[in-house]
Amino acid sequence: MKSVRDVDVTSKAVFVRVDYNVPVDEKLNITDDNRILATLDLIYYLLERNAKIILASHMGRPNGKRDPKFSLAQVAKRVSRILEIPVLFADDCIGKTVSKMVSQLDNGQILMLENLRFYNEEKENNEAFAKKLASLCDVYVNNAFAVSHRDQASVTGMPKFAPESVAGFLLEKEVQSYYDSVENPKRPLVAVIGGAKVSGKLAALENMLKFVDKLIIGGAMANTFLKSQGFDTKGSMVEEDLLQTAVGIVKKAKEKGVDFLLPIDLICADKFDKDARVKEVLVDQIPDQWMALDIGPKTALRYAKAIQNAETIVWNGPMGVFEMEKFISGTRVVADAIADSSAFSIVGGGDTGLAAKKCNVADKVSYVSTGGGAFLHLMEGKKLPGVVALE
């Protein structure tokens, strides 16, 4: 994979695929600009070399239709404010007007294109659409790790047609962090896996058994494992169709000598609600109709202790319904243990990144990934199409 450092970008039109799929409120104000901030080092690098910068991204799911609430116009304004220089905005991403705007760019100017997903051709990886995008530039840079597991026109299509195609700093950093934490880790390697469903992380769990020394399970997915081991999980969320699969994973972990940790106590509630009645119980003492919504304090301490001696930690998925204050304590104890560890620690994006932020550890871990789906894709042992396209 060639790096942007390996090519001459001076005075060239450089098309940068970024992930500016930022959250906005009902008034379309951006509520979190971390995804923009993560790309600034590359933008400054290109500005220093007098490149003509074309920024392109998707936002939301407009399903191939123009939708003002998914317009990148607001994002262009925010980028301009952060950089303290004008950022031009094109109200399309292909066509004569866009081509003309690109041709009129001066060295060191920035143009942001409108939402790529206003065209279905983007998600369909339409060749003609990819060709039109590639015709805008001399150099294509993929700096969007979060979408690099997608086979789409601006991710895998453009490298076939752009004169030169390279990786941006963020993509390089993400791939390197994964390599350091899973492919070539310092040991012991501890994986902390949580979240709602086993099904969403099944391939990752099975693949991680080849690498990890310890596998710590939390979140609602722990219920499926507990039920597979004979515990009555009462009203807790369980994937009944995966009980045998869960038995197989526990068995495989034992065969491989992987320390497989499940909760020993739980925080239960009488309903899925922030105002629910709450009880701390051992895993075999859940009251009838009640549901487990967090790991219990004994489990949290046990998990924190298991993390202590790690040299590498991979964390993907919260330990409970961290969005509700009553069910965040398990995630908080584990997050603090990861932050306090001297291990190289990588946090999977999406919900895990949000949990790390809410627990105030985002700046205390080694690396927080910008892409939940792409991170999981790597954990499943798969190659990222966006990276393969650059090789």
C-alpha cells in the first residue's frame, strides 16, 4: 500500500476520500466533529505542498436521493471554521459544474463535494460513476478507514482509474494499530468483547480465538453464553438460535488454552428503562421476568484484574447499556482498567468509541479507531477492500 508521502502532490489536484459522516441535531448543527479533526494532519500536509484539495464524503443514508438534511454544506462550513481558511462547496459531486470548479482551483485551495450517496451509483460501485470521480484528480487518497470495508465507487472503484492512488495518514494509522494489536501483538493479548449480539461478532469471536490469550465477554451477548452454559437468564435478551454456537466457542477456547471469562454476577432490571428497579444478583439468581443490563461489580473487578497484566488490549463493545446511568458502571470499571494499564490498547469505533468517551478514557488509551464496522471486519480476519484496492 503506497502512502501519500510516496508521491509528489505539489500543485496537483488531490481527491481525498474522508469520512465526514458526522452526527447532527434536528437543526442540522454538528454535535461531534471528531471525524473532521482526525483528518487535519493530512489536510495540513497537502496545504503545505500547495495541493489543490478535493474533499469527498458520504453522510447518512439518503438512498440515492438529494436530501437537505444529509447535505455536506454544514460540514464544509465547519471545516472552514476549524482551518480558518475558506472551503469552497460544490452542490454536486460529478458533472460539468464540479469539473469547472476543480479546474479553477488555485494551489492550496480546498473544495468540498456534495454527499456521494446522493447517487446510488456510489454504493453500487458503478464503474462509470467511479471514472467520473477519478477524472477530477491527479492523485486519489483514501483517508476513510471507517468505510474501507465497503466495496463502493469512491473506495474501491476510483483506484482503478485515478493516475495515482495512495493511503492517507488516518488509514495508515488504523491499519498499523490493528497490526500491532492483533497480527503482531506483545503478549499477553486480552480481548474485551461486549455489545448486544453474538451474531454481529460471531466471525470476530471465532477468529480472535486464534490470537488471544484471554477473551472477556460482557454486554447482552454474555446472556447467550450464560444460557448456553445452563444458566436461566429469565427475561434477558438471548439469541436462542446461537446457543449451540456459543457452546462451541467456549469449547474451542478451552481446547486452545484461551482464558474465557464470563460474568459471575449481573445488574438486573425489571424493565428496559432508565427508571427501572435494579438489583445486583449472581448469574443463577435473576428474578423471574427481570433482565440483565450490565455486568455486576464482582465481575467488573474480576475483569479489571484480568486486564492488569496485559501487554496488548483490544476492546470492542460495552459491558452493558452504558447509555443509561444505572447500567454504565461495568463498562466504566473495565474502561478505567484499560486506561490504567501500561498495555498497548486499541478501542474499536462505533459504540465502543462512544463508551470510551463517556467514561472519560478516550485520551488515555493508545488508540481509538474511527470505524466500528471496518474494525470488526479486520477482527474477523478479513482484508479491507479499500486497502486491497490500493495494493
